[in-house]
Amino acid sequence: MGVPHLLLPSPLSFSLFLFSFITMFLFSEPALAATTRHYKFDIKLQNATRLCHTKSIVSVNGQFPGPRIVAREGDRLLIKVVNHVQNNISIHWHGIRQLQTGWADGPAYVTQCPIQTGQSYVYNYTIVGQRGTLFWHAHISWLRSTVYGPTSSQSLVFLTLSLSHTKKSPSSLIRTQCNIIC
């Protein structure tokens, strides 16, 4: 008793299958390898001189505005925030879709407890479906106006496969809001 003819692939159907399979890999968009990117934010007081006056401000890694974060689609970000000031702090990532990582969104007392003095917290999330220039800032009390990422003239905050530049920097938006209030 032989094997039915219908179960055996013909040489033509096998060739078409092999051609389709190879073509799919040759013409598909090459995927970029995802990377785990590590950052450390040291939140400290620092003296800053503006308009001939020196004030003590909260800075990130000695910078005001703070450092940039560069990431690509699919990258995992591990950002350790160490609080060296007397105020509680949390960091919010504007525009980042926290898919299955809602605890890393940053609003204090909403998605996480604030980071207390002398303590640290590691924000852990993956960039999924994100494009363009996004920014981060503190998300607790008055620190949201002083602790934030770089202005768009200095660098991009999140850099993904396609770029879109904002017309106004986060610092100019904050200055505009302060001018309206004052």
C-alpha cells in the first residue's frame, strides 16, 4: 500500500514555497536590535547664576535642564533616579506609552510612591510605538517646574526611527506659563 499522491508535495509547489520564504526575508524591513540602555539621574542641589543672581536649584547630574535620553523603538530603558535633596521626587515621562509598565509613569501618589531623600528608584520600561521628541520632568509639587529634560535646542530627549521636532522647547513653555501667572 503506497502513500496517497495528494500528501506528497510536487517539485513546483515546494519551489514556490521556498521562493516565497526567501523573498519574505530578503525584502522585509530589517529589524534593529533592541538595546537595554542604562541611565542614572542624581538629583542634587546646585548653585546657578542667572541674571547676576546666584540661587540654589535642584539639578539632575549637575545640569539644568537635565540630561538627554536617547532611545530607539524597542529599546528597554533602565533609569536609576537617586534623590539627594530634602524633597520627595518622582519623574514623569511625557508621551511614553506605559504598556504593561504603568508603575513607571511617574505621577507621585498615583502610580508610585515618591522617591524619598537618600533613596533611589529604577524606572524600567520599553519604548513601543513611540516616535518623535518627548520630554521628562519631575512630577511632584514645585519640582515639576525645575527638574526637566533638555530643551530641543540642546538635544532630543527621545530619538526614535522617525524624527519630529517641536517648535517650542519645554523650558520656553514653562517660562511662558510663569509669565502668564506672574
